Amino acid sequence: MTTVWGAPRAAYLLALAIAREDDQGRSELWETVSRAGGETDLVIALGAQARLMSRAAATATGKPFDVPDAVWKRIPCPDVRDYSMAAYAGGELGTPSFSCARCLRIAAETLAGLHLAAMDAAGIPRTWLAEVCARIPEADEPVTPSVPDAGAAVGP
Ligand SMILES: [Zn+2]
């Protein structure tokens, strides 16, 4: 049974750590998420946040926020790559069957990077991430991710 551990908050924290080039913070966050078995939840939350920000970027610039194929090709395992693209696109997400921890981390950091790129395109300063992290609940409080329930409860 997975406890609610605040995937959306962790997703913002990961983007913040990358924005600050805080490699230690990034690694510690990933270890915390992995211990909770929350890698897939994190990828879903990151996909949703990047998608929302890409819409903000499109609104701000008046043109679509395009993601180059090269971005997705950074994720070596095809199943993890496909899942990440689906998380970003916001479509149906099946129950994940992959187990490549390395690719999951690459996927998470790729989506967080997309979130940051979309923020830049939208003209939103990086300090906004810190404000969001301060505002949303800690991991022990219930959080309802703003993504469709994909039946993605992750357990050990
Ligand atoms: Zn892999």
C-alpha cells in the first residue's frame, strides 16, 4: 500500500533542484521518491506540470510549445519513453510494467527540464517554483494530483 507522499510537490522540488543546479538535492529527492516506490507517480505529476506550463507558454507566445524528438530520445528504454510522452500528452496511461530505475530517473529529469523550458518560454521566473513549493502541502497531507486517475498506484 502506497501512502500519499505528495508527488506534485516532489515534482516541483525536482524542477527547482535542476533549476538551481543542485545535484545533491536532486539525488536526495530521487532516493526519497524511490524508497517510497513513487517513481511512476512522480513521472505522472511531472508530465502534468510540464503540460500545464507548455499551455501557459503557448498562450504567452501565441504559438505551440514544441518538444523536439531529441528530448524524448534521451530516455533509452522505449516503454519508459512512451509512458513519459503519454504523461506529458495527458492521454490514457496504462499500468506501468517497466522496472528500469535508471530510465525512470532520466524520464523524471527530462520532464522537469521540459517544465523549466516551458516556464522560460512563458516568461515565468524560476523563483516561482520556490513559491509553489512553499505553498503546497507537505508529503503527509493529502494531495490530489491534477491528472486523471490512471490506476497508477505504485507499490513495492
Ligand atoms: Zn532503461
